[in-house]
Amino acid sequence: MPSILRVIAITDRRLMVPADVLAAGDWPAIAHAFGEAIQRAVRGCDPSRIAIQVREKDLDGGPLLQLVAAAQACCSRVIVNDRVDVAMIASTYGVHLPDRGITPGDARRLAPTLVVGVSRHAAPLDATAADLLQLGPIWPTPSKPDVPALGEAALAWPHGTAALVAVGGIDSPERAERAATAGADAVAIIRAAWTGATLEPFVRAVDHGLARRYLLSDAGAT
């Protein structure tokens, strides 16, 4: 179930695949390098706590399917960005819908067995029928330089029954822990996922943050 996820690693093949391999345009070679990067990232992690979100917005279906297959060989929980058709063909774990994508309800009708994620960037956090809600950017991030950061306080916004995933500027385990303490159930990482050795420190950091949040909640209730 989504509630036990701790880290979602969002792909960017420009960070994962050597530039000369990308430039050659050999898709089997690109998919192989893509899979190797994922294998490094998930090494030592509990598979139930990690998901790979394949977000390669510019690709046609054929190349995208090759990258999805490479991800599935390394991780049991693969989420496809936006492309419900590709997610259904590949029988992935889930699909992630951008802020202006189709509605979670429509995705659920098309693919009732998929975990459905959505992106949101402002309150109110309308995510009816979604399982995962990615909220951000929480901190400034180079991937969205013109979008103001929401700050940690946004993680306390009401978000219904969806698991809340903090995204944006989570470039260290310390920030992952802060996000979980502030209200996130999990974190989504882009750059740090592909420049470090493994995601395991981020998984532990989220666990620590959740434990701290529960302790603070219990202390406030007494």
C-alpha cells in the first residue's frame, strides 16, 4: 500500500545516462544505463519502501516503454508519469498525474488496479480518488527556478486520505527528515537520487522524521 512508501525517486535520464550514450540514440543502451542508475539507487533499500517514478515527458511510447521495463527489472514499484496507456501496457505499480493532467477519477476508471498519484502546488489540496499526493516545491529547486517554495508549513495542510509526498529541494537526508516531521508521509527526490550512492539514508531519514512527528503529537495530546 502507498502508506508504507518512504521515497519516490523521480527519473531524469540526463542525470542517469552518460551523455555520449544519450547522444548516440541507441535505446537499448540507454535503457541499460538507465537501469544501472536505478540499481545503484535502490541498493540496500527495502523494496516496499521505494518507488521509481519514470518521468520522461518528451519521449514517445516506444522509448518510454523501454525505460519503464528497465526500471521494473530493478524495482517492483514503478510509477509512470502522465501516460496511463503506458502504465497499463507495462502493468506498472502506478501512474502519476501532473497538475493539469486527467483527473484521478478518470485514471481510476481507465485503470482501476493502479495506484494513482497527483501533483499539487497550492491549497486547497483537491486530490479526490488519489492514493498519493505530491506537494511542492517545499524548498527552492533548480528544476522549477521560477516557482516560489511553499515551505515546510504547507505540509500541515489538510490533504484527505491520500498519502502526502513532499517534493522540491529535498537534496539531503536532513531535509527528508524535516519534511516527514512537518507532515509528509514520504518524499520525492530527483537530483539527489541520481548523484548519491543509494537512497537508503533518505528512507531512514523519513522514518526518523515520522517517529519524531508521532512523539511530538503524543506530547501535545497529554
